[in-house]
Amino acid sequence: MRHIACLCICLIFCLSLSLSAQESPPTVTVLRAAHVLDVRTGRIVTPGLVVVRGERIVTVGSNPPAPARAHVIDLPGLTLLPGLIDVHVHLFLHPGRAEDMQTVRESAAQRTVRAVLAAKADLWAGFTAERDMGTEGVGSASTAIRDAINAGEIPGPRLWVSANAISILGGHEDALGFNPAILIPANADLVNNTDELIRTIRQQIKEGADFIKIYETGEDQFTDGHFFTPYQFTEAQLAAAVQEAARVRKQVAVHVMGEPGALYAAQAGVMSLDHAVELSPQTMQMMRAKGIPAVPTFTIFQYFAEHGPPSERAFNQKFLDYKIQQFRKQIAAGIPFAAGSDVGPFPHGTQAEEYVLMARYGLTPLRAIQAGTLEGARLLGAANYLGQLTPGYAADIIGVPGNPLRDISALQHARFVMKAGKVYRLPSQPNWLKTYWAMWFNQPQ
């Protein structure tokens, strides 16, 4: 009986310890910076303080009271703003080898390892949320990356993922230019009718896709000085895809360069038109009415104009010049924009250049920042907890030097990164003791 009594006492003691551990209050952190940027209004608060409890923001202001026993992080010279959101990334692509050659010559395991490193690089650069727009031939491997990040096993942004994009036989991202008698894997899932399209969508949802990505146009060309890009799916087919995704509360995003594919996509009610080089007045009116954003992806166009194969640079520059001209028409038409870079073919962690280019080609710095915070969050269906520094919102916070409204290139130099209340990056500090203290209690990875 004594042994049983002792065992019961031990069990009760262990249970009480477990309950007390569960009931321990979350960590409170005070971020004390030079400024805080309110991305909704463009107002700069000086000095800037943000109080974080656990994974959420508690207070934002110039001088909120610091709770007792809070951990204070001093960030002199930095402006705090919401973590950046890139809604068009490819974690499974990398520079130095053409996309079709990556599919042919690199194993799925090799590309997945690279994707893990890419996710870390993007987070370190201040991107706390991203939408992966297709694995380019590695199927649903992106779901494994997303789930590992969510489980805290690897560092990376919050991810919304598709699997392979969907295209047509002989269409964009099919294995073209090879011996057709040899089976070369495509970078997309190929379908040829509505039934196959729906079946593929269901398979991708089964594999964990958060949304569906469809290639609507390709191959792009200029004919007699006019831009031309053939459509791949009819409006009825896109509408069927949107309806099937909506059945399980998911959406469809499209790669679309121009008309009439852009109009078909807007009519079908897709979540975004990515690249959106040429949009007709009718398409833009519909986008404005339905709140469908364009995702310009300027950085990829700029990159290939400067770094593409020499034989293609003249075409790429012509393409970029035409895109800039059309972008200014889109701004005048008042359509919404979300920031997406198409990073992958150029180095991960460098895509904040997208904000610089959007501002260079017509948006105000504030509107460019809003495209990568407020609009990005809205596009992801996360506007109620991401995209702004507001009490109750997720503590996804970055710090950049100076004032990004005066010099938007500051976004390319994130010095502080927090996601869900956890510090991943701190400015370099000469005092090794301060650095050790912050790293120990905030556990950056």
C-alpha cells in the first residue's frame, strides 16, 4: 500500500508540474526602435515601440508602458514595419541553370534541400510570408517544406503552396525543344480537357495544396511590333477550375501575360493575375470591380534583361520596356497590386528589389509597401492577422535602416526579423554579452 501511495503522490506531483508549465505566461518582449511605420496611413511614429506577448502584438506606439519583467530589445536607427509578403516565389528554383535543366538533371531530394535553404534566406531578408507558385516539376514537395516550417523544424516564412502548376500538352513549361520521341518530364502537370483539369486539381488538393496555379498563356512574342501571347484554357475551363477549388474553399492563381487570357481569368474570378504584362480596359475594369490584384513581378523581367543569355537580352529588354509602359496604364486604371517577385531564377533573399522597381516605375513608396503588406495579406486570406502592426495581429515584424518612405531601398537591408514573436535576426552588436543574452532568450535560428 505504501508503494501505491508513493506512486500516486509522484503522479500528482508530476501532473501539477505539467499544469504549472502549461499555465506559465507567454514571454513579453518590448521592441524599442527609432520609428514605427503605420503602413495603412504612411504615418511614422517616433520613437517607435512595439510590445509583443507570445506570438501576438499587444501595443504599438511612441511610449507604451513596458510590462514588468519584459525583455527589451533596443533597435536604434531602425524603422519597424510588418514582415514583407512575397506572393510569387519559387523555392524549388535557383540561379545558374535553366528551369527545364533543373528538372532533368537534379533529383527531387537535391531540389528539396535547396528549397529549405531558400526558405531560410527569404526569412532572413525580412519575408515572413510567401506564396510558392509551383515547384516546377517536384510535385507536392512544397507541402513538406510548409509543414516542417509550421512544426518549427526548419526556419522559413509562413507558406501558402501549390504543387506543380497546371498547363496543357505542348504548352508553357512542357518539355519543349527536346527529342519528342524521348520522355522528358515537364515542369507542370499537363491536362487536355476540363475533366482532366478537375481531376488534377483534386489530386493536388489531396497532396496538400493551399491553392491551384494554372498557366494561362504562352509562348510570348512580338509580331510586327505587337505583343502576342496565346491563351491555353478557355474562360469556361478556368471557371470550372475556380468552381472546383472553391468547393473546398481554395482559389486559383494564374500565370498570364496578356489578352485574351487575362480577360478569361478575370471573368472566371481567379485570385490574382501574375505577371499581367498587357491588360485590356475591359479586363482592368473587371479586376477593379472584383478586387483581383495584378502581381507585376518586375524583378524577374529586370533580371533577365540584365543577366539572361546574350542571344535573348534584346528581346527581354524590349519585353521589360513594354511592361513598364503597360504598368503605368494599369496604375492609371486604379487596379489593385500585390507584390510578388518570381524569385528563384535569381537569388533568394534578394527579392526586396521588387519594391524598388514598383516605385521606380510608377507607384509611390507607400503604395509599393502596401502591395507587399496589406494587399499581400488580403490576397492570402490573412488580412485579419497579417500585413500591419496592430494589437492582436501576429508579431511578424522587421526593422530596416532609415525611412523606407524616403528611400525604399531600405527594404533590401532588413536588420531585424521577428516571426510569430520569435526573433530570427538581430542587428550585429559590438557587445558580445548583449548578443548572447538576446540569442539565448529569443532563440533565433
